[in-house]
Amino acid sequence: MNHPETGRTLAVGDLAAAAGLTVRTLHYYEEIGLLHPSLRTSAGHRRYGPDAVARLYRLTRLRSLGLGLDQIRRILDDPAAGLVEALRQHAHAVDERVAALTRLRTGVATTLARIEANHDPTADLLEVLTTMETLENPLKKRIGILVYRDLAAAHDYLVETFGLLPGEVVLDPAGTAVHAYLYAGDGVIWLHPESDTYQLKSPLTLGAASATTAVLVDDVDAHYAMVRAHGGDIVYEPTDQPYGYREYSARDCEGALWSFMKELTP
């Protein structure tokens, strides 16, 4: 039977253990106004009821996404107003970190290759310094931009048929799609409407594609099977190319050419 003073509540130590946290962390959350105990006993002990436990669960889920404690507090206090924007900001921050790590990986790999080909210690040092300069390159991030007649339809096709991750379709006050974006691995792809001003036309209008978008995948054959099952317009089946990649190509709903590939291992 529950004690009348504590009822359906947990002691701070029990809650911390269940949540995989420390008692000190729960005390800190209380200090900054993020999580308060439901009551205190006559002896001053903290007790946490169902509402507090539910709030802590939401808190830990949001924390696992990498959100800051200030953002989490705003979301928990006003979830309708804060969650979408906070996640959008977090996604942007993740994109920036991925781009920075990609630059770092490229610089380190380049330096390693040059050092392995040159055994002069002085040259090695110069290569390291060159890499440091490369990492300060003001070019921070790449965004692919593709042109379509129907941005919303293209966005949905690329998600449903090619398996790209959805982003957002932006509408003007009249309800016309004026911008869209989605994700392909660590890259962001913008979808741009046709424009006479900038002489931008969809392959559907031109009757031909002037470029190819290449996406690296874990399993070329599995991706090919998925696209084919969705009725994708396959240009050629998975093939081992002489330049070291297994790949296949397909056209999207407006005729843009895509290649999906993976580097061949020796």
C-alpha cells in the first residue's frame, strides 16, 4: 500500500537510476528550473510523480537529439511553439558539423597520402601546415540545386522512389511552391523552379538532361531493386565501372539523370 504522503511517486535516487542519470543531474535540472519534484516529504526528501516522470522522459528524448537545455525548457513549457523550430535549428547545426568533418577528413586523407609518398621529414611538416591552411578555406558547404517544373511533385518522387530524406516544400501566399529541399546522405539538395530570368529549365522542358546527380549508397543492387519496385525509370542496371565504382542510373519524374554508386573494394 502506498504511503499517504508519497503516493504514486519515486524517490530521487530511484528516478535517477531508472533514467540512467545521476542524482546530481536531477538536482541540477531542478536548480535551472527544468524539472521540479512533485512534492517534498515532511523530512524534505524529493518525490517525483507521473507528471514529473513524463516530463523527464520528454527531456531525455530531446536531449538525445542534441538540443541544448535552454531549448528543451522552452519546448517543454510550450511544445507547440518550440519543437519544430528547435529541430530545424538543430538540423542546420548538424549539417554544419557534418560539413566541417568532411573538410577535415578530406584534408587529413590528402596529407596522409602525400606523406606516404614522400619520406622527407621537412616535406611532411610542410604538408601538415598545408592541410591546416586548407581547413581554413572560406568555402564551407556545398548545396546541389536542381530545376523542376513542379517542386512538390519532384520532392515527393525523390523521397518515395529514390529514398532521399524529406525536407520541406515552401509555398508563397498564393500556394505556389517556390522552393524545396531534401537530403541525400550528408548533402543538401535544393529544388528550384524554372526561371526565364536565370535561364533555368527543367529537363522536362529541355527534353534532355545537362548534368547528373551522383549519390553514394551502401548497397547499389538493393537500392536499384527498391527504385525498380517503385516504377523508377532505369537507364542502365548496376554495373562495375572501370573507374572503380559499381553504379546504375535512373531518371526522375522530370527526366533529370541520377547515378547511385558505391566504390569497388579490391
